[in-house]
Amino acid sequence: MIRFVLAFLLLALPAQAAELQFLSNHSFNNTNDVFGGFSALHVYPDGQRFLAVSDRGQFMTGAIERDAGNVTDITNIQLTPILDTNGNILSKHKVDAEGLAMRSDGRIFVSFEAFHRVWTYTSIKGEAAWLPRHPDFKTLQNNSSLEALAIDAAGALYTIPERSGELDRPFPVYRYQNGQWDRKLSLPRHGQHLVVGADFGPDGKLYLLERHYAKLQGFSTRIRRFNLTAKGFDQGETLLQTPVGRHDNLEGISVWQDDQGNTRVTLISDDNFRWFQRTEIVEYVVKEDP
């Protein structure tokens, strides 16, 4: 009888949630005056190369050195100015690149705040092309707009502003497909964490990177994961929420599959060009329900 009750209770327990397991982190620097402020990241499928953008209008490319799969160094760093639609270096009020997504054919998409828009590029040295602007983009809060940009397997783009306006108000999700934006989707907001990045993983799910800044203490990082259904995004699950100060100001996220079939989550921090902050690459691996 006791065995029966114990078995029943074990079956009644909720399944253990998936979680992120820490792998490695690596801080790095560069002598170029425009190095820093990195707010979005794309790791290529080989896990050895990356593309990032900064909020001072730069693309950064580089190589990820590894030992037993863990990040040990960042090398071959190249910084390239992001250009406008006329092929010119961005003017001061247009430089604030915050989101990055890359299509399977290599086309690049970048979202900006301050002058809220999404531009697209055939290469990091090419000129920009416009995507139409949703009417809401003109009304978004300055310095808190199109922080996250992600692309799904079908090529649809999703951009999310940093703030929703109220602690209990969902984050709006703007989706671009068939040449136009819609605002049919949203993501639930929980607490003070704000959106800073997003990416679709190899599992087809949306991984949302969020940040909370505790004054004089540091940053807390949260990563939630959502399924996109015919009715919209589900309520999601929290894979990670760090204590304040565990990492620096993580703003960029790239979710990819390594050669062992594991889903890795690679993150990059924005040092805000402050001496007491750092640029770091942080990596986790997804551990699914047993």
C-alpha cells in the first residue's frame, strides 16, 4: 500500500522544468576606440564565428576559440561601421543598433532605437535597405524601443520593444511577413525585467533575454522560452534567472546547436563604454526535462 501511494505521488508531481546549465564565460577587449556597447549577437552554425552589433553603429566580427567546447578566447576582431541607405556612416542620432537577426541565406537585419526602424543588409559592408515601419514605431519610447529582433525558420521577423509601459502589461511583438508588419502577438510580462534580446532556437521556440538593473548592485539576467502556436505565444517557461551581479549587462543572445546535438545559448554584454563594466561572452547549454 505504501509503495502504491508513493508511486502515485511521484506521478502526480509536475515534471522538472528545463533549465540552462552554465558552461563558460570570457571577458575580452580591443584597442579600437569604438569597441564596446555590444547589444546583439549571432553565432554561426559552426560555433566558431560570430557577428555582433553595437549601439554606436558598428558591426563586429570575430572568432571564438574553444577548449573542450568552452570559450577560451575571442580573436580576429574586426569592427566595421554600419552604413545608412546611401552607403554613408550613420549620423549620431541613428547609430543605436539594438537587435540583430540573420536569414538562412546570409541576409542581415538590424533593429534600431532612438530613430525606431529595421534595416536590412546583404553584407556588413553594404548599404542599408528599408523595411516598412509599423505606425507604432513612431510612438515608441526613446531609448526603450526595438531592443530584440529574431527570425524564424520560415523567414518571418519578430521585433520587441524593451518596455511594455506597465508591470502587468504584455510586451507587444511586431511580426514582419509578406511585406508588412502585424501586431497580433504578445509575450507575458513578469516583474521588472525588461526585454533586451531574442532568438529562435533549433527547437523552433523563441528564447527571450531579459535584464533587470538593481541600482548600485548590478544586473540580473533572465531567459524565458516560448512556443508559438496558432493562438499566439504560450505562457512560456523560465530557463534561467541569475542573482544580481552574476554577469555583466547581457544584451545579446544567440541560440544554436553544437556538433553534439546540444542547444547552446551564447550571450554578449554591453559595457556601456564604462571602465567598471566589461565586454564578455557567456555560454549556457539547455538541459531538457528528463
